[in-house]
Amino acid sequence: MMNTASLMQMAAAARAAVLDPNRITLVGGAASPRFELFHAASSLCSQKVRTVLREKALPYRSNDMRILGSLESDGLVPAEHYSPAYIRLRLVAARDLDVRYVSGYSGRTSVESEGFDPCVVPLLVDHEAGRVVADSQRICSYLDAVSPQPVRLIPDEPGARDEVMRQVGIVDRVPNGALLYGFHPDADLRPEALKASMRTVYHYKVMALERLIADNAADAALVAAYRAKIAKELGGKRVCHDPEFQRAARHRMGQLLMDLERDLSQQGFGCTNGHAFSLADVLWGVNLVRLNYLGLSSLWSELPNVTRYFDALCRRPSLCEESIRASVGSMPHSHYMDAVADCMSEAVA
């Protein structure tokens, strides 16, 4: 826990990394909200947290960060979430996690299995409690615990809670990074504009990180954070065109969806099975929307329970706004998202 003044100063410094002030907004009407979120519209993990915030009707300060660098006429512009002030704020959260830094690349983003990535979004600041919370799974659970109304996303009943959290753990280990960044050798259905940007993304990331190391050479904590990130990005670069790695990631995703089909058929969880909408539904919903965006909805075309589940989740207003609409508005056009446009219109009408 930090004192209020110090935390406010650190959050303000991190906020200054957002170059366009129009991307710093207040959501929910409060002039001085308790919560502040550093995130990105297109970020899968950010979408999970924003969906929870919307379900909870919690006001917050939104800092929508640019998470891909670019090569401009005057040189390389690093991603905003690489800024030293933002990394220092994330390192406050890292102390509570007590886990090692990420040291390689698996295609997954789970802190539990992969380690702590010091250079990603989302990040939540709780100004009232003096807390900084990293990792989307932890942030979502934290928000549900500190604000149980108007909905409870993690059930109190032990059996229901165990099943919801089991599903949360499964989704946390989905190989999302491999599916988004990797070039599949057989049927790569990602939008062409996305594939074009991914051809240089690792190169620009490493260039920016190396420059930040040089600029902050006297700060050992920052240098260690940037070096951990470089190790991860170089690992991703090595396997993004590796046929065996990419096929394995696709196969793993298919297995997880077959497991989801079985779990839904057993009716132990899921809003389509009469259970209250839960954190498991939030996380599966965001991930299924991303798979659909990538042209991978064929993975559940012969799984009737998953198909019904996806259709229901696409009509949930929070997921429509924070996953479907956010993806359509912030990522290259995918015609696979056109099929959910009618659902989105119905849900937000």
C-alpha cells in the first residue's frame, strides 16, 4: 500500500506518456474516480478488465495507451506503455505478485505460468486503497472483491466458485499471443493489414527497448524490466513463422474448445446453462470474440454448446461494447466480425 500523494504523482507521470489527451477520459461520470485504468482498446486483457468495470458500473479514469510503436519521419516512436514512468508504476504492482520476470515466449500471457511482463497493459490503480494491481485475471478478481454490487462475478457458493475459477484458469492459459502474432502455415485468415503490421512488430519493439535501455542505463530496475521484455519479444520473433509452433498453438486452442463444449454440456457453469453471468463468461466471451476476429470461429462450428454460448455472449451489452465494438474500432477490419454486428446492434439498442 502506498500513501496517496506518492501514488497520485506516479499515476500522473505514467498518464503523461499518453501523447493524445483525447485518449485520457473519465468513464462513468465521477470527477475524481477511485479507479484508474491504463489499457489499450485493442488489448485482449484490457478488454476483460473493461468488461468487468462495465458490469460493475464502476467509474474510472481511462488512459488508452498506444501499444504498438511506429516508424515516423523523425525516427522510431516507442509504444506508450514502454515509458519509464509507466514501467515504474507496474513495478509497484510487481512487488505484490512476488513472481519472476518473463524470460521467454510461449504464446501465452499468463503471469502464473510465464512470469511477469513489466511492459504490458492493463494496469489498475485503486487510489482509495493505495493499491496498484497488474495482470488482468487479478484485476478482475480484485474488482469483484472490492465492489460486490450490482453483480457478483465470482460466486460465493463454494462449488460454483470453484468451477468459475477453474474456467478462469483455463482461459488464462489460452495461447492468444501465438494466434494473434503468428503466421499460420496452412490457413492464416487474419486481416491482411494485421499480417502486414506483424511482419515488423518484433523488430520495432526490440529497437525501442534497446534505445530505452541506453537512455536509462543508470536505472537498474528499468534496465532489468526492458531486458526481460526483449527476451520475450525475441522469443516471439523466432517462432512467429515456425510451422510446428503455430500448428501446435492452433491444435491446443481446438482442444480447449472441445473441453469447453464438454464443460458446457455438463452444465456446471455458463450463462446459457441458467447460471448467473460470471467472470468465466467474461473471459471466455472476450477470447471467443478475438478468435472470431482472427477467422477461427470454424474451431467451434461443430460444437453446438460453444456455438450457442458464443451467440449468447455476443448479446451481452458489456461484451458488445468492450470487446466487439472495441475490436472493430481499434483493429484492422476483419469481415469475420461483420457476422456479429447485428448482435451488437440488438444488445446496445
